[in-house]
Amino acid sequence: MAKNSYLWLKRREIVEVLCVKKNPTIHKHSPMMWLIAGLIVLTLGIVPTNGMAEEESEITEVVNKNVLSTNPILDLFTWFNIEYERRIKPNGTIGLAASFIDLEGDEEFMSVNAFYRFYPQDRAPSGFFFGGRFGVYNVEDGNDSESAFGFGIDIAYSWLLGKRRNFAVSLGIGAIRLFGGDLDTATTLPTLRLINIGFAF
């Protein structure tokens, strides 16, 4: 197997739910897990509870145009990540996301993505959204470095909580297609937004 194929297979193992050795049960049933996660996102987005509706009616509306967030679960596994999102119109946001993880030995993975998100309820950056992203992905192994481009989609739901709507929480699912660069064959990987937590301002 070519060197770059091996490196990108390592990337696939990690993307599919934080490595097999971290949670082999989830990996084994990953298709069902993606389906369950998707149903949860859609249910939360389409059928809000009465408690949530009452809370929204009691809180003074505060328009926060920026959200800075991270996935603390991935951070605990030393998959460091950060995301910045900015509202550019009532139903749209743009942003940047970056991540880094130190793999086994001298191997490292890094990514940088730009994205656009569409919020059909005109309350960006809060509520259900559908988005697209494009970025650069890199795997290094000692003195060797392999890169590829990627584009993908995200389906998720975001909440802005608190009296001033400045506590941000979101979860969702998606997929990304890697191609070009040093990658021998294009490949599609699932993505899971376990939970992002951040600050809206």
C-alpha cells in the first residue's frame, strides 16, 4: 500500500468516531449511530418542546452576530478544534474552522475549512441549519507530508441560551469528500458534530 494511502486510512479510522480502539462498539454499529444522530437533530429542530418555547418568549431578544466554539469531547481526546461563525444576514453565516490531532508516533493531522450556513427560519446563528464547507487537509508522518482538498455538507441545530443568548450549543451530522493533492483516490468520510459549546457575542 502506498504511503499516502496508509496515512489517509489512518485519518478515516479516527474520523469514524474517535478511533476504533477508543470505542469499538460505536464503530461497529456506526451506520445506525449516524441514523440515530440524524433523527435526533431533525427532531430537535422541527419539534421544539413547550419548555423551550416558553423560555424563548420570556427572554429578551439579543442579536449576537458572532459565535466562537469548540467541541470539548474531541478536546479531551487531544483532537484540538476551534470554530468561528459570523452572521452576514438573517438567514446566513460564514465562518472558519480548524483542527489538529497528534496521531501515533510522529503522525499529525491538521485541517482548515471555510463554510457557509443557511438558517431557513431567519434567526442565524440560532436554529436548524444546512451548510457547505471547503478546506485543506494534511497528514504528516515525520518528514513526509500528504495533503488533500475537501468539500462537504453539514446538517445541524444550534441553540443560543441564557438571558442574553450568549451561551452557544450545537450538534449535527455531515459528510466530507476528500480529493486531489497527494490523495490517490477520492474518498468520502462521515462527520459527527458530537456537541459544540461556545460563546456568542
